[in-house]
Amino acid sequence: MVMISPSMLSADFGNLRAETEMLNNSQCDWLHIDVMDGVFVPNLTFGFPMMEAVARHARKPLDVHLMIVQPEKFIDRLSDVGAYAVSVHYEACPHLHRVLQSIRAKGMKAGVVLNPATPVSVLEDIIEDVDLVVLMSVNPGYGGQKFIPHTVKKVERLRALLEETGSKALIEVDGGVNRGTGRQLIEAGADVLVAGTAVFGASDPADEIIALKNLA
Ligand code: DX5
Ligand code: ZN
């Protein structure tokens, strides 16, 4: 069954504890935490105080998506917060291998995120060092954007690369995921779906998570 990682970016920040508890009691698998720096992406979100507040109440693994330059600066602190997985952008890391090694050295799952214009083939020489590949299906920076349909082909290509190399990395897709796009992604081979607007914009977020988990 597909895993669901609701994006906290679409949660009500005034009621962060209640939102986190709602997710604890839901069938979601992870909590997706979007960190932006206003440099790598044209927007800001939140930093450590906010992540610590979520972590204090969360009973699900934290799936941290770093949309920042120089992500290596923060790996130790993310480990202190208790992050389960840390994903860094391919486009932000000239020394990607080193960054992934240092995430794993802290006992966290190491993820690589690819922007819509970055081909899956760039992973060929790094795939053994990756636990999670996140394919962006929107340009990172904002929740609530429209899904880029070409992503379905990228998921198929990535699934083929994982099979070819025997990699056990999980395929996560982030951006514009809803019941319609989610179904296509699952068919193409996605393991984890991030959903912000689809979950928090629903009249019953916990029900929407069940619907997304049962698409296939
Ligand atoms: C976009 C973020 C996403 C976003 C997803 O930059 O990485 O995680 O919050 O939100 P929706 O599901 O609304 O596209
Ligand atoms: Zn994200």
C-alpha cells in the first residue's frame, strides 16, 4: 500500500499541536516538513523552533524536505530534532555524495530531491547511497500548485533504474498530488505520496488520507 506524507506547509500554524495530533490519529505514514530559505526557492517557511514544536507532539516519522542551499550545515541539528528522513536537492549540492553520507552517519534516511527539469539519469552514479528519491511534480516553493504530468514518466524511469541497479530506495512524489494524480503515480511505481492541499483542504483530512492510501 502506498505511504502518505501530509505536507505540514498546508496545516493551520495557529493550531499546530492539534494538526499534529490529528495526523497522529490518522492513517498517514510520515509527516512532511518543508524547509525553505528564500535563496534556493523564492519563499520562506520555518526553521528549528517550528520543527521542534511539531516533533514534540508527533508520533509519526518526520520526513524533512530541505529547499535550501548548503543543507550540510544543518544535518546535526536535524538529527537532534529526531528527523527520520532528510532530503536535499540535487540542484543545491555540488558534493551530494558527502552530504548523503553525513545524513546516513547520523542514522537518518538519506533522500535526494529532483526538480521537474532534472532528469532521473543524474542518479545513476549515486543511487547506492540513497534511501529515498523525491521527484518534484511542481516547482518547489509553494503549496497548492498544479501537478506537472510529465512526472508520471519520471516515476516509471526511476522505477526501472531502481530495478536495474537492485536499489531499495523509495520513490516519493511531491506537489499537486490528489486522488487523480495519485492514482497515476501509484500505477507508475511511486511508494510515497506527499499531499498538502489535498489533505488539509479536505473537509475531513483524516478521511482524505484514507482515500489516498486506498487509491490503487
Ligand atoms: C512545495 C513543497 C510541497 C508542497 C506540497 O515546494 O515541497 O511539499 O507543500 O503541497 P501541495 O500538495 O499543495 O502541492
Ligand atoms: Zn515538500
